[in-house]
Amino acid sequence: MNLDRSVLAFAGVVVLVSAILSVTVHPYWIALTIFAGLNMLQASMTGFCPAAMIFKKLGVRSGTAFD
């Protein structure tokens, strides 16, 4: 799995877990979904993605979007 797919998979997991927690635990967990969405939006405009930087340091091979 390359860096791009790792970032997308991580974002998807965060959104799904946050949605489940907001339904089952407390509605304020939706804030995590909002944070993930805003982070994806700013990454699409600036190319800066903290998750990509972390995955790169963990040794995930490069993709095309987040070099």
C-alpha cells in the first residue's frame, strides 16, 4: 500500500469510527468527523498532510499526491 492509499484509508477509518461513536456514545463525537473533513479539504488545497508525514516516517512508500 502506498502513501496515498494509506492516508485515504486512515481518513476513512477516522470518519467511520467518529460516526459510530457519535451515534452510540455521544453526539459531540461528530466533531472528529468535522476535523477530519476540514483536514482533508486543506490537504487538497495546500498539499500539506500531517498524516502523510507520519506515515512517511513509518516507512510507507511514496505515492503521487503526498511526496
